[in-house]
Amino acid sequence: MITAFLVAFGTVFLAELPDKTMVASLVLTTRFRRPFAVWVGVSSAFVVHVVLAVSIGSLLRRLPETPVKLAVAVMFFVGGVLLLRGGKEDESTDTDVPTNVSFRRVALTSASVVGLAEFGDLTQLATAGIATRYSAPVAVALGAWCALATVAALAVTAGSWIVQHVPLQVVQRVAGGVFIVFGLLTLGSIFV
């Protein structure tokens, strides 16, 4: 049981570090400046993905890949455009942050963005594969979720630091560009 937990944690942690989901979590934190709300939303989305991966196991590989990738690409394009537009609205201040956005709305937005982006992702498939290899689904689920939540915590911590040291418009422009690139890469992966 401990072996299943450690294998799931190590595999998922290493796979998630360079993943788009970490970048999305960081960007959401810089956008809303509500790191805990972003972490709660992202971690909640991960619970759904881990439970789905462990429950369904290898059946995830049979989902229609093209519609999922198209939906993820559209989400990244929309997010990129919104971030780029947000950075141009008011060039004069760095303090304009959506302060009227509730904890619940930030958490739900974060869960939605990451939930869709993570659907059918490498870490979800890895979790499904590990679950089929070990007969300890709860240990695999906990290991995978702990790894994902840890990476999300690192991302929101980095996002909080960036907001304090880099002007918001710069963060928004860079993040918008990164989201557009992720959208293009996701769209391109459909044809490869």
C-alpha cells in the first residue's frame, strides 16, 4: 500500500512539474491574487480527475481524443485573449485587481480551467495505469492527489511572489502569450 502511494506520488509529481496545469495555476494566482482560493479550486479539480482515473483505469485511453483536445485548445485561446485584453484596459495602474470576485467564484473558475485542461492529461493516464498495476486504489488516488496538490501549491506560491515583484500588466501579457502558445500546441497535437 505504501509502495503504491509512493509510486503514484513520485510519478505524478515529476510529470506535473513541467505541465501546463502548473502554469495555469500560477497564472490564475497572478490574475485573481487569491492564492488559497486558486489552490482550493485546482485541488478540487484534481480530486475529480484522480477519482475518475482510478475508477475508470485504462478506459480513459478510449475517450475521443480530438474533441477533448479541441475543447482544451479553445479554453487556452479564450484565456489568453482575456489575459491580453485585461493587460490593455488600464495601463496606468498596477493595483487594479478583480477584488470583487468572491472566494467561491475564484475557486470555481480555477477548478473549471484546470479541470478541463487536465482531462485526459498524461498525469491522469499515468494515475490510471498505476491503479491498474497495484491493487490499492485508495493509496494510488491519495498519492496522485498529494502530488498534484503539492505542484499546485508550488505554483500558487510562485504566483504570489511574482505579483509582488512584477507589474501586473507584464504578467498578464506574458501569461496571455503562454496560454495562446499552449492553445496552438494543443491544436497542433490533434494533427500529429
